[in-house]
Amino acid sequence: MSSASQPEEPSVALRDFDVFTAHEGKRLQRALVAAYGPEDGADIYGDAMLRAWSDWEVVGTMANPAGYLWRVAQSSHRRYRRWTRKPKFPSRSMIERNDLTDRDLFLSLGGLSDAERVAVVMVHAHRATYQEVADLLEVPVTTVNNLVHRGLHRLRVHLKEA
């Protein structure tokens, strides 16, 4: 057999990037969707991962590449948004059409600050540890603790009113 017919081995950089996207990239994507909504979050995740791939020789050697890409995504989001526009989350009518049982909770999440929503969703929906969220957001663990505590308090208050 000629060497042309055998598949090429992926480069070490490609394998490292694949490992990163499978673990940290998934967490970054979830955090961005929680912060900026499904449309903008997915778009800026794509921008961040494109940046990661194009600069992987540098990004791959960083102590916290996901934290760096979180900051890249935040900068990218500034280009996407208009000053008065909040993240687009599904409306009440869309949720009712989909017959979701937790629609009040879902709608209440839209009332949290971006940081509170990311912390609450990452910790309680995606089972990330406080340390993992702190590393991703590049903030102290105590900040994540406060964000989760305040976010849950606001959710409880809002859900009692609903």
C-alpha cells in the first residue's frame, strides 16, 4: 500500500485542541449561552473558538485558556450587541408552545444579572464546581459563592411572586 492511501495522524496541536474543546470548550459554551442567550452566546462561542484555534500555539500553553477565551468572548459580544438590547431568551409564548414545565424558572433566569445567571446555571444546571466557575470567569471563589447566593435568592423571590 502506498502512504497516500493511509489516513494521516492528527497533529499533537489538533489533538490538544480537541481535548480542550471536549472539556473546557463545552463549559465555556454553556456559560456564554447562559450569559448572552442562545443566539449571541453561540455566535460568540464560535468567534472565541476560532480565535483559540488560530492562536492555539499560544492559547494552548496558557494556565487558564478557558478564562482567556471568556474574556475574548466578552469583547466579541460588545460588537454584537446594541447598547439597549438585552440577551434574547425565549418568550413566554414560545415556552408555552413548547409545553415546558419549568417555564417560570426559565423566565426568572432572564431577570438575573449576567454574572448571577452564569454562576447559577453553571453550578446548578451543569454541575460545575464553584472553583471551575471561578476559573472560567477569572474571579475569586467567594465571588462565585456570592453570585450563586444572590441569584438563588432573587429566583426564589421572583418565583413566589409568579
